[in-house]
Amino acid sequence: MPHAARFAVMASLLSAVLGVTPVAAQDEGFSLSGSVRLRFEEIEGQARAGFDGEDSLFNIRSQLLGEYRSGAFRIGAELFDSRVYGADPGTPVSTNEVNAFELVQAYIGARIDDPVGRGSRLDLTAGRMTLNLGSRRLVAADDYRNTTNGYTGLRADLSAPHGVKAVFIYTLPQLRRPDDAEGVRNKRVKVDRESFDQVLWGGIVSKAKIIGPATAELTYFHLGERDGPGRPTRDRSLDTFGGRIIREPETGRFDYEVEAFYQTGSISASLAAGAARQEVSANFVHADAGYSFPGAWKARLSVEFDRASGDRAGGRYGRFDTLFGMRRADLAPAGLYNAIARTNIVTPGLRIEAAPGKRWDWFAVYRALWLASRTDAFSATGVRDSSGRSGSFAGHQLEGRVRYWIIPARLRFEFDGVLLAKGRFLRDAPNAPGGKWTRYSSFNVTASF
């Protein structure tokens, strides 16, 4: 599609969305909301192995959510349409970018008052749904990525007296389709599939004011996976245990968060049928501490640290699996960049963020990047030196984002940029792409109603 035609399509979509009269969310009756996000992104000096060194891509993601509420009952459905334009054979395009005309959510729900005492509440949801649980590092509906994660099953949310809350799920994660290269690139419409070949269940229990104003959480999730028709897998059977303590940011005060996970279970050594099984022993930790300054800018300065284990020769499989977690809030954008994930990485960082007015906000983050295991692939890049001779320093990453409401609550602009100065490992590893720098930028416009 010529560039002029692409922009014409984008302009038409924006006009259509902005011309719709908004229907506000309400406690009773029917509500309708939606959005269209247009993104142009480009990259120079791709850090991931096997893709074009320079690339650009147009992304369009449309959402339409309808919900009806009556008393304690609700029913809802949400349609996603995620497409990209301008990809060539070397562009990293997959179901992370494309999922055309999909009913990601279709659910019914009910509320039960006082199930475990006066003031308690139980919310039950069944069907197709999106999930954002706890810190969202294990189970999330990814927002920066062009497609999202959907789950089919049951969810229960319990609020009890004394600040106790719990959420429990039993779900079949939706497998986005089509998942073949031709089907994805041609944006074919095919209903996503869920089956007992992949099951995710578990939950989170939290208690407010456990230490002063801080909240504590305990987390457990099990992921069970097996081969399906035409879909070989690593047959993951993973148990992830974790805990978190967090004091939320507050003007004029220090805040902090510490979360750690330990992962055990087993995984197949390859996708081949009958491949040998390996025991799993992996771990992850996140820690940050910050201070929110008084004043009109609402600035916050924080230091951060993330470490996710990688695999090592012999013994147990050690590469941490973040399951269905988000990465954008902690580490870096997905899209064409998508190089930094919550696996085989050690990264301290310094973050500054501010919201100088009601219409705009921004943040900037500096990170130094190392491999947790120098013989495993670095994070999500696919770059590896099995000998370990390329060292463990991956580079310096500087990331920033600016958002501005052009029309408050209706039309928002966003710019995201990343500059990666490649370290020794990303320059010298045997399959490392050439060049010393990676530059990534994306320009986004989201129209909402």
C-alpha cells in the first residue's frame, strides 16, 4: 500500500472515531467504549539476530468494548483488530503484531455481597477475558504491544475485611491465530483457539498496611503445556512462587517495591517429540526505591534493579520464564525493538518521571545491561556465545516517553524512543548483528471514545 494511501486510511479511522458520541461507563445499563491507535515505528541497528538491520512499520490497533450491567450481574464483549503494514521478509512480524478481528473478551459476571462477613465482596467472571494481576510481571494484558493476551476460563476476586484481597484464576490462554508466517503477513482472520493443551491457574493474596502503609502479596501460578495438533511445544510444566511488598508513591515521601519469584518444574530440551526432560530452577527479582517531589511537576526520581536468571551448561534449566507478563513498564518497548525481556538479564537503572500538567507526562530511564549467564542468549535478542568468550556486558540503554492529550480524554499523542549503545557482548558474539548502536522510535496517536 502506498504511503499516501496508508495515511488516508489512518485519517479516515481517526475521523470515524472522533465523530462517535461517547457513551460513558455506568453502574447500570449499557455502555460502549473503544479506541483506535495508529503507530509508526522505525529502527536502525537492530539488536536482535536474524532480522533487518534497518526497518519501519505501520501498526493499527482498534478496540470496541460493550458491557451491560444490571444489579449484581454484568455481561460484556470486546473486539480487537490488530494489523501492520509495510513489513518485508526481514521484518520481525508475528502474532505479537497481528491478530485480525478477534473477540478477545466475551464474559459474564456476578457480584456476591458479604460472602465471608459484613463488608466483604466476591466478584466472579467466566468466559473470555483479559487479565492484569498483581505487578503484571507474570499475567497481563500487554498494552504497548500491538496485540494483547487473552484468557478463557474462570476468575474470582475476593475483598475481605482488614485490607485482605485475593484473586484466583483457572484459564486456558488464547493462542492467537493464524500463527504461520503467510497468514500473519496477509492479516488473515482466524478465530483464536484455547484448549487444555495449555492451562494457567493460580492466584494472588494480598494484605494492606502490613508494614505501615505498605501492601504485601503472595503469588503462585502453574503453567501446564503439551503439544497440540501441528503445534510442537517445549512441554512446559512450571510452578512460579513469589512475594511482593510495595509502598505506593506519595508526594513528599519515599516509596519502594521488592518482588521476587522462584520457578521450578520441568521442560523439554527441544521441540522434538520425545525430547529429554530437564528440571527447572530459575529466579527473578525486582527492586526499586523512589521519592516523589512536591510541586506542580509531580516529579519522581527512583533507582531500579532487575535480575532474571539465564540457562547454564549442565544441571537444571535456568532461564526464567515470565509467562504472560508485560515488559514495557519495567524494561523497554516491544514492537520492532523488543530486545529486552525478563530473562537472562541483570540491569540496574535510574528513572525520572513527571506530569507537569493535566495534558502531558514524560519519563526517562537509563539502564546498564549485563547477562546473568554469559553462555545463554541475552534476554530477547537471540544473540548468544555458547563459549562465554564474548563476556557478559550487553550495553547502555537510554529510553524516554512523552505523552500529550491533544483533545483531553479523546485524542492522545505519544512518542517513545530508545538508544542502545551496544556493549562487548552485543558487538562480539558470533551471531551479533553489526553496528555499535541501536536507535528505535515510535510515534503514536490514540483516538478514544
